Amino acid sequence: MNVRLFSASGHTTETPAQGSLHTRGLTVSARAGQSLSHAIWLSGLVRPLPLCGGLGRCGRCRVRFVRNAPPALPAEEAVFSQQQLAEGWRLACRRQVPDAGAAAGGDTVLELELPPESLVPLAGNPQAGRVAESPPGARILVPAEALTPGAGGADMRPLVLAVDLGTTSLCWRALDAQGSPVAEGRSLNPQAGAGADVMSRLAVASTPQGRELLALLARHELQGIIAFLLHVGLGRVDSMCLAANTAMTDIFLNRDVQGLCAAPYRLTHSGDETAAVPDLPPVYIPPLPAPFVGGDVSAGLAALLDADIPRPFVLADLGTNGELALVTEAGELWLTSVPLGPALEGIGPECGQLAGPGVVTGFSLTPLGLAARFYESADSRGTAQVAAQTRGHDFAHPGGGAACPCAACQQAESAVGHGRPHELAGAARGISATGYISLLALLLRAGVLRDDGQFVAVPAMPLARKLAAGLELPDPGGLSGSQQCGASGARLRLPNGLWLAAADVEELLKVKAAFALALHTLLRAAGLPLAGLATLCLAGTLGEYVNPDDLETVGFVPSVLSRRIRAVGNTSLDGAALLALDASKAASLSRMCRDAVVISLVDQPNFHTEYLRHMRFGV
């Protein structure tokens, strides 16, 4: 069945290309029974969105049925107002593509309207009448006079391309033979329409058709980057290194992923190979040490070992999957991993957003109450970057890498938007992961939030009582003044049209408990006391921008380690660049990974008891 997509009318932020989609539309060929969100945002015709994978919470997959809207589901009633429901707005993740002629009203074409920022045609999409252009987020790092556009590929300088293919983002860096970066960029992983976490990707990739679709989306993105580098005269890419977790690696290579879909988990290969991928130069895959500890971690280790980080150190990558690698003073490698879900990517919580324009990245307490701190671009951080460098942020790169790479952030806000909070004029677009950690730490210190995750209706401090005045309870008359509220319907109103839901607190507490348990278990298994760890290296943008004191207050790290945290940026990309430039560094890395000790958390004695013990903030 064909699905005809139109840009919703009445939005002043529309570009000319999007405005034309209001009348002309975009046609997607879909399979009956397919998830409507997959049909749209995995079509390869529009820019992807960071979706929650069918949880019905993020609201980004909103579509409006032009006619004959189906009855609203409970999840949709929780997202949309009654007026929006009456207008036909629904969640695409909760809808399936009907059989041709079986749509409501007997339509043979399903017509939908999308917010303009959700319907951004991909560059080169013939339906949009657009020509190829630079990849989203691409930055050229050499002077214009160094470019040689129009030169033949054989006459251009050879380049290597380092790629960090994360579950959420795709980061890349092109380097010349001397190791100097000539261009770099960051965009949303084109597979994001399948869901924000690893398991949602594996669910799609569990069938050969789904796996091939996801593989082609990622490959086409890299082909566009390589074509861009050649077109602008930067050079030709002769080789690549792709660092990714095991699921993203096997999906990219279009290899069977069944071993990652159910326990007992197993790998079909151990990486450390150069793969031949159609229409791409040779791709080196770093070692894959364990089923859920992949090439992104091994590449990160390569970068840290090359930088001679004080040992023993732990490399911790907090994303949709938490991966921890301990390197002892003797050079031994201990590994573990734990699923964290997409909350630390800003996806899933009711007001969650990836960091970007209009997104709150932190909170502070003033005499007037809570004050929100908004995202600042790399160019405007100024003295904040200097302060960060004094705390050991020596791996930071131009561009910061913190901005949400989705089309909405790159275009500006919309009246409809990606979720409920910023539909009101002047309101924020949402809260990033660092914003949530900052908020939880502040509420815990003020006594508005208990260590078990329950709100306190009437805290002791006068200023805290001012914050608690924004607490909305399912049954306000049923609580005494000092009673706590952890009911799923409770929420705390925040500045700028935002709120913190009790369900979000519970989800973030689960994430904290899982990470803290993984860290303690890894060190205990290696016989290393907490005080014996020299450095805790936090990789990725969360580690770069989060306040270590907030991590201690919330309980991600114990107090003895909070002053040993070192933000190391995108070590996966750094390591991929290192391995792409110097193949000799792969041998020692491969040996270390091959001899690694892998700790399975669920197989540890008293796993469930220990997990429950960590289900308290600050523990």
C-alpha cells in the first residue's frame, strides 16, 4: 500500500522544500502489517527521528490522519489533547499499515500529515526535487584554498575515514595520510526510526529483510559522506575503520544477529578483520571482545592506551548499553556490560530530548526557585570549555558533539514539535540526559525527592517547599502533608513548560542501579578496591558535560571516585582514527581483547539482591 505524506500546514518554520510538501506530498511504499513509524522513518526517503521504539512515550512519531482517523488508543490519549485527537493526530508507532483498500473508508492510499521537522526529505531524494548536498553536521577543517574540487579521484589526496556508528548517532572523521583531520561530522543514525535501543534494532534485524534494510541505510549514509569528500575536493577515501557495538557491527555487515537476540548470547565472529562491503572501500572492524562489548569499546581502549591514561583505569560508555572495561596495572582486561535503555540518550522520559537548541541541559536552585540552563553551541561555550579542560577534558574535539543531530534541532522549533512540552509558545523543547541527572541531584539535595525515588509533598526546607508546590498528585486530597508520592501519575512541574514524571524518576533510578551494580561487580571480580582505581574514564557526550558531583549525589559513582572521573570524549572515534591510520596497533589490541575476562552480571551470586540494594539514589 502507498502512504502519502504531507507537511502539516500553518507552520512558519517550514523551509521552501518542506512547504512544497504541503501540496505535493511524498509517497512511501509500505507493506501491509508493517509498523507505520517504520514505514515512514526507515523508508530512506526522509531524515530519521530518534524514536522510543514503540513505547508510546516520546511523541515524536506523531502523524495526522487526513481523513477517517482510527479511534484513539490509551497511549495516544496520554500524549495528545482532546482537540488534537479530534483533528486526527495519532502515534505512528502504535499503528500498522493497512491492506490496500482496507483503510478506514476504503481508501487505497493512506494520507498523513506530519510536523515539518518530522518530514525532511533526504538529500538526493528525487521525489523532493533536491540534489545531493553536504551531509548533516559536516564540517570542513582545512582552508578553502586546500580544496581541489573537480579533480579526478586518482589525482586527489588519499584519505582514511574513521566512523563511530552508535545506536543513536553516526560520527565520522576524515584524515589525510599524516593523520591531520580534514573534515568531520555527526548525524543521527539513519536506523533510528527502528527505535532508540539495541534490542529494538535487533528485533527489526532478526529477519533477513529487516537486517538488509538497516544495513543499506547505514551504508548509504557513509557512501554520501565519501561522495561529499570527493566532490568538494578534500580527497578520496581509500580505507575505513568502523567502530560500533556488536549489534550495529553485524547489522552494518548484514550478518546473522540471532546470537545477540536471546540468551545464551554469542558472537558469530570476533572482529579484527577487514571486510569487503559493496560500494565502500575496505572496512576494518576492531576486535569484538564479547557479545555486548564491541568494537566501539576496543577502539576506545586503543585511544586510551595510546594516551597512556594512568592505570588501573575503567573505560565506561554510558549509552543505550552500558559497557565497562577495566585495564589493570599489569595490562589485564576485565569486561562487563549492562542494558541501560535510551534514557541516557534523552529518549524515553516524557520531556526527554537529545541536547540541542531549546533543550535544557541543567538546573540550578535560586531564591526564586528552579532555573533552567539551556544548551549552548560549541561556538558559544567560551569559558566553559576552558573550565572543562582544567578538569581533564583533554579528548574534546571541535564541534563538541553534544548537539542533537536530528532535523528538528537543525531547523528550529515548531508549534507542533516532537513532544508535548514545547507546544506552548516560549516553552523549552525538552530535557537532555545531563539535565535529568542535574535535576535529580538538585531535588535529592533539597529533600524534594527521597532516595527511594518518591516525591516529598511537604519537605522541611522553605525553598524546597516552594519547589514541591509544583507537585501534581493523582489524588491530592488523599495525602497528608509529610506523605511521599511515588504514584505513576504524579509529576513535578518545572520551569519553561516542562515537568518530571514519577515514571521517569523510576526509569532513571533503574538505569543508575544497573550502572552502579556493573561498576562495583567489575571491580570486585578483579579484586580491586574502589580506592585502588586511578581513573574512571567516562566516554561520550554525557561524560563530557555531566557534573561529577551530580553523578555522586544520584549514585552513579561512589564518592571516592567522583574526583577521579576523567571525561575522555568520543574515544570510539579517536580509536577508529588511530586504527585506520596505523594498522600495526591492532595486533596488541586484539591480543588484549582475546585474553579478556568477561563478567556476566546476571550469573553473579545474589545478583537480584544486589540490584535491589542499588535501587536507591546515592547508594
